[in-house]
Amino acid sequence: MNGVALTMPDAGDRIPRSVRYVKLGAGGRWWKAARERGQIHFGWTQIPAEALAETDLVAIEKAVRDHYGPKQGATQDFKAVRSVLEGPSRHVWVAYEDGCLWWCTVRDGITVNPEGESLELGHFWLDCDRPWSDRSLGGRRLVLSELPGSVGATGGFQGTACTPGGWRTILRILTDAEDPQQAAAAQARDAYEVAIAALVARLGPKDFELLVDLILSRTGWSRLEKLGGSTEGVDLEVENPALDEIAFVQVKSTAGQSVLDDYVGRFAERRERYARMIFAVHSPKGDLAAPAGLPVQIWNGTRIARLVVRLGLGDWVANRV
């Protein structure tokens, strides 16, 4: 993301342009309280409560360095404490919990725990301004497994707070901003799919049947038997062992609703054998509609082109025209 301009949304719902990652206690033990109470909890029990309450940076730094002794890390830890005490409202605060990226904003000023740190609560905390959320501003759920790897890379950080390496990406995702390079790639993919659809429409019947067979095989289906013998339309039986299903596939270069309805009727009569029906037609006559209540999929030219691109079959199609 370095050096790439982002197109930000025009929404008035603004958030800070700086990001801090926070570890909410060992093993996330303060996460429950943080989420329920709308807070961020911190440890650093080596720092006296009075020094924290008064933001006595001299006393705080001394406490941190005394705690570390000859070991390295005191400077980094002191900087982390300072970022919590001095203008924490300038940052978006993020945590990785329950398989998601969670974020919040806070108000300046800490509260020292009068009872001292416990398993449930930290030594002190910040109160949220915007509560913890696992959704972007646009409502997208921020599941870590669906986000770029750089977003969750800081999860193994052993300290309390830091600037995550992927902070720019995090901001882009939180604000639903458009990455120009991603947009350009999406436009190129869409154009490629349109071009592939045009090539698929030029395939001969046998090549089109082979293409459908390739798509099926690459998505877990294997041919059991060739049922039909016509050149223009060929029935296939395919099986997916993982799903424990057998499907009925009809392949047509062109067909209208009446042809589809005819094969749907045949499929309905054989439901004891077939779990679903796939009707593949690259040049349908008008809009085809699958019947309600039956597992019938229509693969038109657009859908087939999308599958071709996703499965890396573009060159195969181009070489068959």
C-alpha cells in the first residue's frame, strides 16, 4: 500500500488516520470486560497509580526502566505507555478477537482501577468514544480469514500496544475505501470475462461439451456416463463424492424457456437419483428462469465465462476457437 493513493468515501463519518494495536491482557483475558464496558484495558502494574493519574512521564519512564533492568525493550514499552496517555483519541485502536478484526476510538484521559489489576480488569483503562465493532463503516464484517494477511500479522506481538505494520490497509478496510490498483484489476477481470463469453459463444457443440466437462471436473464433479447421443445437446451424469450427490447436466449451445422446461420435467421425474440439475447454455434465447422449489442451476454465457476465468481455462477456450 505504500505510495498508493486511496479513494476515500465521501461519508461524513470520519475516523482518525492513525492506528494502534492493543493486546487486551494475556490470552485476551480483558477482552470480555473491554467489549461489554466499552473500554480498553491495560496492565503495566509496575507503574504507580499516582504517576498514571498525573501523567508523570518522568516517574513512569523510571518505573518502566527499573522493571526492565538490563533487558532490552524499556524504550519501546515507555513509548507504548506514552501513546496511551497522550492523546489516545488521535488513533483508531484495533484488536484481534473471536476470529475478527475489532476496532474502536477512545476519549482522552485514563481511569485507574481503584481495586488494582485483576483477571477481569486491567490496571487502568480508556473509555471508548466509538464502541468496539467488528464491522467496517459500510457494514462489512471483518473476519480475519477474509482479510489481507498484513491486517492480522501483528497478532503475535508480545508487547501491549504498537503501530501495526498493515495500518494503511486496516484504515482502507475500515473506511471501505477503494484501492485504485484493486479497482483497475477488477475492471480488467470484468473485461476479460466479457471477452471470454464472446469466445465461448463461438465454440462448436463438442468443444462446448468438453468445456462444461472441464468446469465440472475442476469443481469436484466427475462424469459417470454419457446419456445422450445428439451433437447439439448432450446429457451428462456427474458425481461429487464429497457431497455424495449425482447431478443431471444438460448442455446446449442455444435454447429457450420451453427447452429448459422440458428438461426440468425430466429431471423432476428422476429426483430419486439426481440431487440437482445443471442446464448449461452459452447463447440462451431470452432470459431463462429456473423453477422455484427445485435445485436447478442455469449456467448461461456470463456465468460460464466467470467460471472459465476463475478456473484458469481462458487459454483452453481461446485455442478452441
